[in-house]
Amino acid sequence: MQRINDALRMEIMINASAADPLRILHALGGYYECPKDDTGKRKGPLVGYAGKDEIGLQMVGDIYANCACFEQYPHLLKSFAERIRRMLRAAEIDPEVFCAAPMGGLAFATMLASVFEVRYSFMEKSVSALATATSREQSELVFKRHTIHSDEGVVIVEDVANNFSTTAQMIEIIKSMGGHVQAIVCLLNRSLKYDDHYVTPDGKKIPVIALVRKEIHQWKQSDPEVADDIAAGNVILKPKDHWGDLMRAMASNDS
């Protein structure tokens, strides 16, 4: 990750309410897109995602948005929170508490709660299975420090939303405590399935309020689109742990 440059800082100060978050993320060194040659052959590694296939292997793809970069710049999160505030107001959603998903949602949920002057809460992960060479650790969500009160209106906050598996767990936990989920807020919604609403198993439609909506494709490790790269070991399953390698792969292939 790199320092924010003077030109970008000036743009944000002048027009913070309209600056493109993904452009900012790219400038911060927090956006990876696998470089390819003219034939489409990958010249950099695939990246692993949190989602898994039916046999427990991580899904993989060409793009990774490392929104953790934003956490280092509270003034950016404040600008993003103000935008989300306007979007929630337009949807006539009046939250009582912002509940963060670990870990990416914590900083943004804190800023949203500050902007709205309401309560903040978050869930934590309790590890149930350790990571292996082909998959991430498995865990379950629990409340340790905070809680949700009966009849409380809750907005769930994530940094990046995709398969909504974490979201589904959070909804059930909040429901079991007597709260009701009003909306799901995220910096980036990259889902191929859910656009402006998430549909629960019982058919309830919950609004998805995303600062950025961008579909990002993903594959099973056995899919033909990625099988050769997987066989060659051209994949980084934990992108944040090897972020420097990904940035160097992009830089070395810049034309």
C-alpha cells in the first residue's frame, strides 16, 4: 500500500462527495487486476476470495479490491459515510444501530454511526477450523463485546459484499436476538447475484446500499478458465498476506 499523493488529496478535498472510490483505491495501491497479454494469458497470479465451492475450495478471480486501505484515512471514510447517509435517507431508512461484519466493516460502521449519531456494534469470528494449503480458516460469528436489543433497527455493514454468506449469518443472529435488519451497507457490492436487494431464505427482501456496484467474476479452481493457472501454482489464495507481490506483478506489466 502506498501513500496518498498530493494530486489525489487535492481532488478529494475539492470534490470529496463525487470522487470515484475505486480510483482512489487504485491510487492508494489497494486495487489489483491481473495483467494479461494480448491473447488473454495471465501474466500475474489469480487471487483467492472468501467464498468456497461445494467441496470447500476457495473461489478465485482476476480482481481484488483491498478496501482495508481506506481504513488508514478516516477523512475518506467520513466522505463515504456522508454519501451513504444520503442514500439511506433517500430510501427512508432510519438506523438505530450499525452492526459491522469482521473485520472489514468495523471502521466504516464506526464512521457511519458517528455521522448518524447512533449506536455501533460488531460481531467477531470464533475459529472452528484452521486454514489449509487450499482453503482459508473456518469460523462462526458471535457477539462478544456488544449485543443487539429487542426491536432494534439494524443496518449491517461490510466492506465488500459478494456471496452474502456472512450477511446471512448476521441476519439470523440479529433476528434471534429480536432485532430486525433494515438494510445492508457496503463500500463495494461485487456480487453476480444480488444487486439492490438481498433475498433471505424465507423470501424477505433487504435493501443493499453500496457505494460502488461492480460485478467481479469468480471461478471454481477446477473451472477451465483458471485450471491451467491453478495447476501451475499461479494463484495467491491470501491476497492481503502477499499484497506486495500482487502490486509488483501489476507494475512489472504496465505498458
